[in-house]
Amino acid sequence: MSVYAFGPFILDTAGRRLTRDGQRMAVPGKAWQILLMLAEAGGRLVSHDTFRARLWPNIVVEDRTLTVHMSTLRKALGDGSADLIETVSREGYRLSAPVRVLLEAGPQAASALPIATAKTLAVRPFATPELAEADSYLGVGIADAVTTALGVEDLAGARSLGVEHLLEGSVQRSAERLRVEVRLIEVASGRTEWSERFEQAPMDPSALQDAIAARVATSLPQSSPADQDVQSYRPRAAEAYFLQLEARAHLKPFTRLPLIKALTLFEQALVLDPDYAMAHAGLASTYLLMASTAMLRPLQVDEAMPMARRHAQRAIALDEGLAEAWAALGRVKMEYDWDWDGAEADLAHAVALNASSVEALGTFGQFLSAMGRHDEAIDAMEQAQRLDPRSVETLQHLAIVYWMAGHADRALAAVGDSLKVLPASTRAHYGRMMILDQLGRRDEAMAERLTTLRGLAVAEGLAEHVEALACSKGWREAMIVWIGLLERTNRWEGAAQQWMAVGEPGRALDALEHCVKARTTYLCFTAQNPCFRPLHGDPRFEQILRALKLDGRARSES
């Protein structure tokens, strides 16, 4: 590590820590990297080209992007620091104060990010009673944007015992103004700590979310001055902001057609502003969902996953402090690369950046479950669910985590909760069917199977045909037809589980081997899946685990 001193500041590279007169300062994302480069230069000029080569390798960004991050750094350094960074017109920047090296870089043992108790804030989707249906996405979108803006470094960890504060409000929009009324509630007492109205012209909606975030930050215990000086990236066109908010609202139902709509909206936002990191992160999440079997795969895995990686990496290059981008990149490494160490590092970093990010917590919870760290997984997923109680995706992933941990009753309850939010969720009925099959509750599972078939609508009359087979020739004959459908629609993970349900482990292994070749998305759970527990010790299954780099991670209990 190295430690630099300049002016009233001390910069510790190992602890990623900046202090001013002994007081810790929060420096977000790219601004931290810029400060580090300036300190390393020791007062020498750092050119625009040098910044671009190190901060945004292999991509092209405009000079404006560097200017925005430099402005963020100057604001983070606080009052009286405006002259600390000298601008050399058309050339670059340098530190004007002498730089002393207090400690030279040296070998250092790597350490994992700590998982500590997080101080958390739940942001409830804002009400939109007076908005047209086409603008209703603003309630969820602005709430999510405020949550992201409030993500700061010292919110490290995902094992919080509960939420301390709740933010709720309402949104009104006219041609002239965007108005949001907000109140902050202390959860333990139910007391309203404050309520306030925020207004902004529609051409600068980011300023409104930042004003709300800054007001909240001043009210939270242990917040630093840097936490309270929130400044998000300003899209060059206000419409790009609204497009990405609307796109995120279309991700919420966790179903196929809204997902395709989200893809279009994110792409439209990026046409207006190619350097909009939030839109790139949103596209990464969209492509990840497109690779999922639950969506009938609008894109094949080998098409969707590289696109998800590309947009996650671009988002990080533009804004290193964006938790959702790190979560998306970690998910690519988990579901497609089978790079477990890389996935853990990225996902833990995402949670450290923003412990109130449902996306970061939820994805990290799934990773922990896949690794057999079930107590940690449940803690993370339950925290995500508390932060967004009506998220269908979070409830369904919570069910998976419970099921992998052997808590089938809790898994069924979580699936039931998701169906209360979205009764027509084919994915939820499919998940409930899988759990009931594994419990041996065949009649109930068959009812869910028929509901799933009707929801998929892949072939007219197929549900009725399967139902008639179950009545006339028995459960097994109906199951064979059902498994055939799963295989024809590339649901090979589901086919493998269903072959286990009918007592055909050889056919299940055939399906799993097909999954490995196709790199299907839910293979990360193979070692923990209760359906495959009877296969542990089988040479073919052990070879599958080795291919997935999961050997040694399988559950030991029978």
C-alpha cells in the first residue's frame, strides 16, 4: 500500500481511505481513481489522455465525462479545496499542494470485504395518484433513483437485522414542474422525522433526486458531510433520465414482454446520452434476465451474456461507484463464467457500495446460496425483501434460497407472497410446482403444472392434453409429455429436475450435461439443489460439478 499527504489530506490506498484533518471523507467511484492518479503524480501534470487511458481503457468517452468526475472530486474534497487541483487548459490537471509519500507501496495480503451490520434505509415506491398511467413509472423510478444516489461507501454489509428508516412520498408532474412530496419515518417508533416538498423543472430531474437524497442524508445518524453533498450524473438530455426510469419500471414484473420493452427504452436513453452509466447498468440487467429460462429466452445465453458483460463493464468504466453495475458483472461471472472468486469479489463490492441496493443484496444472496453458505444467503435475501417487500423477483429468489437451504415450507410461503403481488406469474407457479414435486405432493404439483402450461401458452390445448393423460394413464405419462415440452423449449435445468421426480437419474444427467454445454443460467445452484441430492457421488454428476468448478462445494448431508 501507499500513503500520501497533501495539504490537509491523507490518502491511504490500501484502506481506500481519505481523511482531512483526521475526519474521513467519502470519495465516490471514478473521483477516487482521479485523486489517486494525481497523488501518484506528485504534483506533476496528468494529461487528459492519461486519465482516459487509465479510467476508460478501450472505450471512447467525451472530455465532458472527465470534467463531470473532476467536479465530483472537487465537491467531495469540501470547502476551501477548490484550488487544490489546478486545471491546465486543454492539457490536464495536477495537485497544487506539495505531495509527501508517508508510506511506500509494498506486498500486502489480500483480504475479503467485511460483511458487517448495515445501517439501511428502505425507500417505498412513491405514490402517483394524480399521474396518467403512462407516467406511473415515476413513482417507482424516482424512489429507486434516490436509493441509488444515497449509496455511499460506509454502508458496508448485508446482514442488517432490520431497516432503521423508511422514505415514502408522492409524485406529481406537469409540463412546467416535477413535484415530489416526501417524508422520512423512523421505523422503530413510527415517528415522522420530517416531511418536505421538492420541485424542479422537468429539464433537470436528476437535481430533484439529489436534493431529496441530500435531505435524507442529513437526517441519518453518522452521515458525513460528503454523504450530504450528493451529485448524480446529469444526462445531457432530460428525456434520457425519464426513459431509463420507465425502463426500470418494465423490469419489475419479471416477465417477457415488459422485458423487451425495457430493452428498447434503455437503448433509446443511450442514443440520447451514450455515457449514461445508469442506462448501461440497466441494459446489463435486462440482458441477464433475457438469458433466463424463466423468460423463454428472447435471446440465447451466448448472445445475451456477452452483451450483459459489455454494458456492465461500460457502466463501471463511466461510474465506478454504481452498485448495480458491479452486481450485474458479478452475476455474469456467477451464471456464465463460473468464476466463483470473481463473482464474490464483485458482488461483495456492490453491497459495500450500497447496502440498500436490492439488486446487489439479492444477487449476492443467490451467490451465497449457490456456495452453500445458507445462513448468510437467507440474511442477505431477507434484507433485500425488507427493502422492497413487493418485488416479485426478490420474493421468488428468496424462495429459491429457502429451498436450497432445505426450508421448503418457507420457500412455498415466499412463492405464495409473490403470487399475491403478481397472481399470473408463470415463473411463480413453475417454482411452486418444483417444490411440491420434491416434497412428493404430486396432485398439488400437477395442478401448478397445468397452471404453468396455460400461462406459457406455447401450444393450444396442451394443458388439457396433459390433464387428460394424468387422469387416464396416470401421473408418469403426463410427466413424460411435460418433460418433452421442457426439452423442446430449451428448459434443460427444469427437465433435469423433472427426470429426477419420475425416478430417471440417467435422463436427468443427460439433461444436466446438455445444460453444461449450453451454459444455461441456473447451473450455479447444481451443487445445492435438493432435487439432485441423490446424484451426489455418481461419477457423471461429479464430472458435471468439476466442469462447473463446483467440486468440493456440494452439500455433505444426504
